[in-house]
Amino acid sequence: MANTIIGVLLVCCIAYVHGQANHLAMQGAQNAANSGARVGQPQFSLQGGGSGNDRKNWNAAGNAGLGTKVWQSQNGRHSVGAAVNAGQAFGRHQGQSWKSRPDYGVGAGYTYRFGGGRRG
């Protein structure tokens, strides 16, 4: 029973991590477009996590991203951001090693400020 529960949790962790790169890249691009940072200033993102019972049963996963504001209008109301992201999961189950395929994503985001101009 415990092995079945561990197996189900392992599959859930892989499913959650795999396929996140596009979503995280889009989120990073929108954050960059909406930030008060200047055009071209890099913004980094690093996420990781894992769990385990012993050296034969554990898993870990991570994502790394880079985004920046690529354009901003003169009045500061329009801005565009771009980002890239990569992630992968790996671990061991009942002594057998595994790893997911690397997951890559690219995103772009646009922000329009209704009320005011430049901020920051």
C-alpha cells in the first residue's frame, strides 16, 4: 500500500513539473513587462523542490528562467517583456533512477497602463 501511494505521489510530482516551462516563461515575460525595471535589465527566476523517504525513494525538480523588459513607450504606458524557462525532474523509485525530458518554454507579455504613465 505504501509503495502504491509513493508511486502515485511521484507521478503527480512529475506531471506538475513537466509542462510548466511555457507557463512559467509567460509569467516571467508578463512580470518583466509590468516591472519598474529599465529596458534590458535581466530578471532571474529559480525554483526547486523535492521529497524522499530514503536513498532509494526520492525525487527532485527545478526550473530556471530569465526575463527582461524589451520595449517601453515614451510615456511608459505600453511595455513588452520576453522570457525563457527550462526545467527538469529526476529521482529514484525502489532503487531505479529516472529523469524527465528537459522542458523548455518561451514567452512574451504586453502591459498597458490605463491610469498613468511611467512608474519607478
